[in-house]
Amino acid sequence: MIHVKSFVFSPYQENTYVLHDETHACLIIDPGCYEPSEKAELAAYIESSGLRVEKLLNTHGHIDHVFGNKFVKDTYGVPYVTHKIVVEELAWVAQFGAAMGLYPDPSPAPDEFVEEGDTVSFGNTVLEVLFTPGHSPGHISFFHRESDQLFSGDVLFRGSIGRVDLPGGDYETLMEVIVEKVLPLGEEVTVYSGHGPTTTMGEERRHNPFILQYNGR
């Protein structure tokens, strides 16, 4: 069984997730902590919970999801795991930050690359890697099949989808991923999105206006 702790960080209101299992091993998905107080909050939770950080994961390389990469890497010395295309996405971070008046610490380079069909493990837990581009070219999502939980990054939100107007975004690709790969995971799957509240596949299949429009065209 995995336990999920979420934090809402930065001006982008990004969801950072800490997952741990019964071994107290944990991993951090998309650390969006920008302010020193946010970094301290993340570290305090990990310490007070007696957790052992084993990996840092990025679903993609957009600025709001990588603010805390250097902090996590420097603090815990763990492997940074993502898709190989994310290296190209990280190159845009400083430019986007400057345009918003934000100056994050540069992200370290990834240590390990994963792609569709690979797995990421921590403690006794295994997450499946899904290649889910469209919002960004190198986007991946992480699925815990035993508990029907998907960590979708910016692919699917409650009542919405990831934006496609940033470099490398593509609407058709994103919708194909959602309809052909994400929704078939099952009606009961809980979706932990990169922004906003959790949802379920069934809820989005029935009510998400983007999905309804795409399926009905």
C-alpha cells in the first residue's frame, strides 16, 4: 500500500507528491518548492514522518514542476529519474522563469532515463511508466496498478486537460494519449494531477468537456 502526501507550491499552485510505503521508503514526484519556506515544509514532513527518500521523479520539465529539483538532489543525494526528452525541456526553464520574474536554481541533469514499459521502484512498491506526451514532448506519468492510482502530471485535470500552447505541445497527441492510453486504465483509477484536486477516470470520462467534445466529433 502506498501513502500519498501532496503539497501545493509556488505561484503556479503546483502539486508536489511524496509517496511512501510500509518500509518508509519514499520518492518525490515533481518538487515544485520555490520559496525557502516551501523547501523547509517538504523537508520537515519527510523528517517528521521518518521517511527515507530513494528517488526524485519528474513527469516533465516545465518550470513549475522542477523548481525543487536541485534542493531535493542536494539534500538527499538520490537518483533523478525522468524521460530523456525532458533534458530539452529543462533548457527552457531559465527563460520562462525570467519572463515571470522567477529565478529558480538550475535543475541538475537526470541520472536515469525511463520510457514506456519501464518501472520505477521504491521500498516494496513498483510504479509503471507511461509515455504521455502532448502537454510536453517528453511527458511521462506513473501508475500504481495495485491501488489504481495515476500520477498524471499535466495530462489530465478535474474537468480539464493540460495546456498545449507551450513549446512542443500538441492537442491531437494529448487527446489521443488521454482517450487511448489513460482512460482505459479503468473507471476507478484515482488521478493525482499536477494542479488542482484529484479526480477519477470515470468522472472525467462522463463529465470532462474536452473528452466529451473529442469523443463526439
